[in-house]
Amino acid sequence: MSFTGREDHSISLATATQWTASYRTANPGAIKAHFFGKDAIQAILNQSNCVGIRIYYALDESAVKQLIVVGAKADQSDMYTGLLAERSSPCPPFCDGGTSPLQA
């Protein structure tokens, strides 16, 4: 199988709400989400031969859960010698403000 960049990753709001609620129930007090700015994501996607992104779970020096974002090629390989993104803004404290059903 090859990546095309046109894979369907859609999910209904009802399912997304259920899944995020299940995560919060299983992990009370944990980080709910991570925010990456558009420029960082776009820079990764703009790399030659990049068809999408892969996101790795990671633990930083303080054992805090982080995400590492890397470009991916059609042959499923990571573009690890290219641009990488990390140091997202975690929720909490950088959250929606209470209106999103994904964090209610």
C-alpha cells in the first residue's frame, strides 16, 4: 500500500465526542489535546515528496507526553531528515474555553 495524501480520515462529531470522552474518563487530569500552528504544519507538508504527516508519541526530559510531527512520503517512509515539529501548546491550559464538545 502506498500513501496518496487523499486518504479518508473523516470521523463524525458524535464518534469524536465519544472517543475523546472515553480518553478523558480513562486518563483524568491528563493533557487532552495539543495545538500546532499552521505555519509549522504547512512547512512540513510543503516539503518535496511529502503526502501527509505522521505523529509520534514521545516523553520529554520531564516525562511529559509530547507529540513529534514528521512528514511522510507515498512509500510510507518518514521524512526524518527534513522538518520536524514538537513543543505543541497543550490543553490544558491552552484550551477551547469550554464550548467544544470534544473537551466537555
